[in-house]
Amino acid sequence: MQEGNAHQANVKLKGITAVDGLVMGVARVYSRGNINIDPEPVDESRLPDEKKKFEQARKTVGLTMERLSDFADSRNDSDTRDIMNAQYEILHDPELEASVLRLIDQNSFRAEKAIYDAFQHYIDLIKSSEKSFLVSRLSDLRDVRDRLIHNVQQLTVVASFGKDAVMVAEDVSPIEVITFARSGVRGIICTAGGLTSHASIIANAMGIPMMIGVKKVMRAVRDGDTVILDGLGQNVIVRPDDETTSSYTRVIKWHKEEEKFLRQVIEKPSETLCGTKIQLQANIDFEDEVLNIDKYRAEGIGLLRTDTLLMNSGPITMDRKRQEEFCQTAYSGSGSGPVTVRLLDVGGDKLLSLKAREANPFLGWRGVRILLDRRELLQSQLEAICRVAGRYPGRTRILVPMISCLDEFLDVKKEMEDIQSKIEKRGVPVDRKVKLGIMVEVPSVAIQVDMYASHVDFFSIGTNDLTQYTLAVDRGNNLIASLYQPLHPAVLSLISMTVQAGEKSGIPVAVCGELASDPLAALILAGLGVRELSMTPRLIPKVKQAVRLHDLEEMKSLAANFLSCGTRVERMAIRKEWSDKYELKLKDMRAKTGAPQ
């Protein structure tokens, strides 16, 4: 990696793509300003004034949040509005308020010192929790904290950028992403951040390319520099030379043309050259994404995640009515296709009331384990889903996550049957043909998959966790990132075993993990016998294009080759060989259709 100083041309930095895209623009180095906290206590007579400063800051920041929520409403962006509401709840959290006031009273702290320490207590707890879904809340807490302190100190966060701006920052909050969107910025580059953070989620919803983990960028870039955000190659190029600028200008133009070409693929059937049907479905996290189901011609919802509802309703509780509304939106916006609703799948720590952390959270209290310990949560979810399912008979599949033994599934099945009987007695329509299936993500299930096949209605393979548990590789640990290999023969063997069990029992097998969105992997999965793939809707055209350019025999051969590979080097060589051949196929096809070369 070429690092260089703040004057060197063509400085190349590596990062992680949070939102795909390729843009060139003017770097705008963004900082909220330095927070200077005076640690000296104040005289007791000034404590009432410090409390008033805090309360006034809460009111002012709250009004700002309400205005940004209104902006989200004007865009019909309910997800962004919900995240703003979540930040509003942090602002008005009674534990945080009491903690700030207590620090002022008992320690004679200035308002800004009390705010900083109170928020830092919870930030430190979340950092130590090692829970990815909690870590994604850090930027929210920091943002609310910093805005309160800035207000107390009569500081302001000014955002005025040109429409060719690429924002460069240590980290950004959801509110700042919305502010950038209003200014029409082209992209965002951060040294920190998380793939599942609210900021990344909003950037994705707003279509703003974003890269995180670009460690040296704050040292390498100056405000006003030309910068290239290459989310496709996971590169950032600062002060590109003429040759690089010219090259990327051509690539950016090509990708715009390619997007137009892929729109034509959307309208074509998802089948192989030999006519085998491969069903491509959508993974959906938020209500606004439902619009992409028809846009990209997804054939139903293969994974409707309910986890994101926790962002707005607090830790380990969810309002049944809100869940019903969420499901209703998904059903009404997905035509007549199937809807697979996954039950809550998060870890067990709470946001603002962590008492202790688990030594190994990935093997701890998560998924169905939480649901069976917190039966009221399971019952609330099942009732919400079953109520909506009764309005759309024949379309519902309920997916149970993190199953590791048959008893767990049978417990959930009994709860579902009890819930259906209960609401049926109330005169609520019930669909008794609701399918109940399990996520195959724990090796113990895949190894005994024949036993499960006689009890479940379908399997959905979660390749992210299946890979992590099979290879003993924490998928969030950068130190061992090279060992996280979803196409490892051991993982593919477990997938193959699951498919064979499904075929023998006559039940469908789908893949809803990230692997399904990789064109090469999609062909391998089809070669193993998978006929349902679910992915982020905007990735469907690329996968469909790959499916349509290969026949089933090619896919079976590809799968067999990967299954027999002993080393990562061998797998990389096969991928390279396939990629080269695929590029030739694409080139030939584009030549025939007049698409960009």
C-alpha cells in the first residue's frame, strides 16, 4: 500500500466497502470540532445553572432531530425516520438523564463534563461487549453526546458542501449522513465505522457510496484534494495523477452504461442456458427496501429480518403492532411471492443496561436461545406474523434462527400452534398452512440434517454463520480474515448434505447468506442443487446474468472442482480461470446486444 505524505500524488489507501459505488470528487475533511472538557469542579452555587445548560441543550438538540426526521418523512424514508427516533430516545433516556444530573449534583461537574462521563460509561460497556449489533450503536451515542456538549459550549456543527464533495471523516453519525445527503455529496470515507452501523444503513438507503476502515486517510488528504472512492476495488486514491484520473473517468462512464444494460437483464427470466429455474429472492431489512422487490423483479422475500425493529423499540422488547405493520408492508409490497420471516436473531446484551458481558458471545445467548428464554417475545413475534399471514394465505414461511438441537425447534413449533389456536378463537383468520423452517447455520444441524428433515417444512442456509462455526473463524476478526472462506470444501460439503436431505424429503432448501449474492458462488450453489437464492435486491441483476450465461452441467462441474480443492491457492486459481472465461462470455454477449465493452 502506498501511503505517502499530504503532498504526494496518487496516494492509494485500502478500506472496507460499506456501500458499493465508484465516484470521483473533491475531498471535504469533516470534523465536529475538538471537545475540550474542563475537569475542574464548579462552586456549589453554580450547580443549578449547569443543570439548566444541560436541559436547554437537550431541548435544542431534540428540535434538530425532529427537523431531520421531518426531512426523512419528506423523502418517504421511514427507516431513516425510525433511526432518528431511536437517537431521540437516547437523548431522552431517563437513565442517561439521571446519570448526568447525578454527576452534576454529587461531583460538582460542569454540564459538559457530566454529559461526557455519563455517555462514556455506556460507550465503554458497549465496547467491551464485543457484540456487533451493539457496536453499531456507538456512533449514535457519540453523536448525541457531542451535540449536547457542543450546544452547552455554544458550538455549532456546520455542514455546507458542494455537490461534488466526497466527505472524509473519522466517523459519521446517522444525522450527519442525512445532512450530507441534503447537500448532495457524492461519497463518504471514514477511518472508523461499521458495516451494520446506522450510518452505513442510511448511506445505503440514500445510495451514497461509503468506505470505512480507511486508516490513513485523515493524514493523507487535505481539504480540496481530488479523491477517488473505489468501492468496487476497496481503494481510496488521493490526488490521482492525470493517467489515473483519465482511467477512472472511463471506468465510471462504463459503469453507468453497465447499469443501463443490467436493467434489461432484470426483465428476463431467471433460468440457466438449459432452462433450469433458479429462484432469486430478496433479503429485506427495512420497509423502504420493499420497493426494490418489484424494481429488481425479486420472486418474493427469501429473508425478512426483524432484528432492525429493535433499533426503535428498545433492547429485547418489540411492540406487536409495530411488527404487524412491518410484516404487512412486506406482504403488500411483494406481489404474490412467498415471504420468509426470520424470527429475532441478535445477541443477548442490552443497549443501556449491560450488567455483564459474555466471554464468547458468538457461542452464547442469541437467536432462538433468547426467544425460548423470553417466551413473551417469541409469542409476540409469532402472533404478529400469524395475524398478517391469515390475510395472505399460502405465502408465509417462518424461519427459526440459531437452531442447534431438535428440542428448540419443537418448542417453537408448539408455541406457533398454540398462538394460532388462540387468535383463531378470537375470530382472527389463520393460515394453517404456514411453513415453519430452520436456519442451517450450526454444523450440528447440517451433520444430522436427515433427522431435522422429517420435522421441518424447509431449510434456509445461513452461510455467514455456517462458515464461521465450521471453520472456527470469527467473521468479524480482521486478524484472521483470510481464514474466513465461505467456499471452503467443508462448508460446501455441509451445504450439499442439506440439499440432498431436502431432495430426499421433498422440502425446499434456500440460501440466504451473503454467499448467494456472489455470481460465482451462486453458480456453485446451483451446481450443488440449490434452487432458491436470496440476496440484497440490487445485486439480483448480476447474479441473474451469471445464471443465464451458464448451463447446469457447467455449474455442477464448478461445484465439484471446489469440493475437491485442498488449498485456498487452488480455489483462487479456479476462481481466476472462471472469471476470465466469464469475462469472455460477457464480452461476446455485450457485442451481440450493443452493450458497453
